[in-house]
Amino acid sequence: MIRPINTTNAEHYVWGEISDGWRLLDGDDLSVIEERVPAGGEEEWHAHVHARQFFYVLEGTAVMRTDNGDVPLEARSGIEIAPGVGHQFTNPGPRDVRFLVISTPNSRGDRA
């Protein structure tokens, strides 16, 4: 059955003890995740062996730290992260950031 998916019916998880994620699409070849990072939150520095990712900010402002420098991201802007590039999504701002992470193939278990 084909049905719409959103944060009310997608698989939910918590990461970094304070951030939320919702698996909107969780295939082996493609994943789409919506995440919420509160003010001051950040993920661990890491890289992926195989996954190519695109981060797209829906609400708020963020900074993507990369091997190539820091990239500020505002709402309705995004950045591609190629396999092997070290990166860290951070929220230095005063309010929550909501964003999409699109990965191909799925990045689960693919950290270097």
C-alpha cells in the first residue's frame, strides 16, 4: 500500500542524547532522514566509506564542518558530502535546526 510518510508515522530514533531523527525512507540503496538538532547540538566528526550525502536545511541555521572548511547553511540551502570527506553537522544558533539527510547508498554502518 502506498501512503504518505512523515514524522508522525516514520521510525523515530534519538542520537547524541538530545537530537531526533525520523527514517522517512530506509532502503539499502537510498535513505532519507529528517533530523532535529537543538541549539548547541552537533554530531560526532566522521566520514563515510561509500555513502554520498546531501544535507538540506528546512528550518534554522547550521554549520557543516568539513575537511575543506566550515560551510554555513541557512534554511532552504544544502550541501553535498562525498564519500571519504570528514564532516560534522553543528547547530551553533539559538534555536532548533530541522534538516533532511539524503544518502546513497544508505549510510547506516558506513562510518570510517
